[in-house]
Amino acid sequence: MNFKEMVYSSERTDGDILARGNIDGYEYLIVSYGTHPCAYVAIPENHSRYKDYHKLENEDTIYPHGGVTFSGSERNNIKGHWIGWDYHHACDFSGYSLNRTYSSFLGRKQWTTAEIYDEVCGVIEQLKQLE
């Protein structure tokens, strides 16, 4: 796989795509917002949840890291029925801590693009079970 590696920054960005692809008809994105990464999967038109994909944000049917925290019709200027999740939870590292001498984020999990890709694959498998 050709991935850009996640590089944490103390400044938030608009969203740089680290990885983009398609697995079994599911488009995915892994995005760096500088301070933390996020992952997104588009629900394909033939999926049983295509028209109500936004409900996945409030249900316990998909289990990405920290739960589904995003649903929308566009991500990084790419149209689709996207769901997403972030890596900016209590157990995760935040780039905001890079410009501070002491931070509660130090020693927390710094996610790599490859690790996030593995989670994307797991979410796609869960979505396939709901087809």
C-alpha cells in the first residue's frame, strides 16, 4: 500500500489525504488534520443503509475507534454518503501537546496510517455484514 505517514502537528489543518482507495466497493479516506487523524468510508448505493447512512452515527451497529462521529454527503470535496471516526479521544495523542512543556497527551497512542487502514478494513467488514 502507498500511504503518506501521519505526522502530528501542533497546528490544525484543513485535511490532507494520507490514503484513498476502494475495498470491495467501499471508498475510503484516511485524513490528517494535523493535530489528529480521521478515517472515512462511503456507503455504496447498493447497500441496505445507503439512504439512512447518517443514522449509523447514532447507532451501535458499527464499531470503529471511538464510534462513528461523522456522517455527511461530502468529505474533502468528494461526494458520497460518508461515515467517519476520529483518533482524538482520551487515549489518543494530540498534536496540540507538541508546543507545550507539559501535556496530558504525552505517552498516548500515536496512530500510524497503516494502523488506521487496518481499522478501515474492519469497519468495511462490519458494513458488509449489514448489506
